[in-house]
Amino acid sequence: MLRGAFAWLLTAAALMVYFGARAFVAQELPAQTDFDAIRHAVGLGLVTNLILGMSLMILPEFAAERQHSNRQRLLA
């Protein structure tokens, strides 16, 4: 999940570069739909995946599983 969040971050960055370069070449300001696309990539993609990914690490039942697997690695 967290890797997917960073993929969305790269997508948002690529959109920013693309829309910025397109507006620079056309000598006009970016359209509102360009800002909306970036806002959705950051909001829905990055933030949602970060919240869900971190919640899997914080919830007690998942944290106990992680600690159990870490002990298994130490014993091996």
C-alpha cells in the first residue's frame, strides 16, 4: 500500500511537470481542470493510500503479527 502511495506521488509530480510545461509553451496559465487532476492524484491516490497503509501498521492485531514475524527471523 505504501509503495502505491509513492507511485501516486510520482504520478502527481509528472502531471505537474507536464501541465506546467504545456502552459509555459502556450504562454498561458494552466486550466482549472489541470489543477483538479493534480489535486485528485494527491488527494485520492497519495493521501488515501498513506492512511490505509499506515493503519495496517498501527492497528494492534496487525502490529502483533509483525512482532511475531520479527521474532521468527531473530530465532532463525
